[in-house]
Amino acid sequence: MNKFEQHIQGNKPVLVDFYADWCGPCKMMAPSIVDVKQKIGERAIVLKMDIDKNPAYASRYNIQSIPTLIIFRKGEILWRQMGVVPAATILKQLESFC
């Protein structure tokens, strides 16, 4: 099992930002993801998944548009949102699963 699988199967909530380097809205989301990571600290894990470098995961989780944010815990999808999302909204969702 790779690191990604270990994280999403764990007890901590995991926010995954599915993105691509060429995606304008993804670039807009980057500061929000950094902000969420700083504010949530050790209570959750925040990961970025480049869909161009990891097409199997993009397919597995049916990523149709980017950015797509998914919160996992114990292998289950707890929350999913496409598009640009304010950091406060992401943080509120993530904290609800901590």
C-alpha cells in the first residue's frame, strides 16, 4: 500500500486537492489550501494530487473537473466539492470530521 492509500485509510481526515499545474482555478486555490493546512495543523492531513501525474487516481475518483477537493477518512469519501472554494468553507468541513 502506498503512502496515499495509507493516509486515506487512516483515522485522521484527509483533504485531497486534485489539481493540475496548467489549471488557472487550481492556482487560485493554492493559497487557500496552504491556509487550511496551517490552521488545521496535526488534526488532519492535507495532500495535493496532480491529475496529470496520477491519472489512475483521477479516474478512480471520477475527477471530471479541477480543482476537486475530497475529504477522506477510513477510506470513505466524507465530502466532495468541485471548483474554487473559500478556505473558511474547507476548514469548516474538515474540522467537522476531526
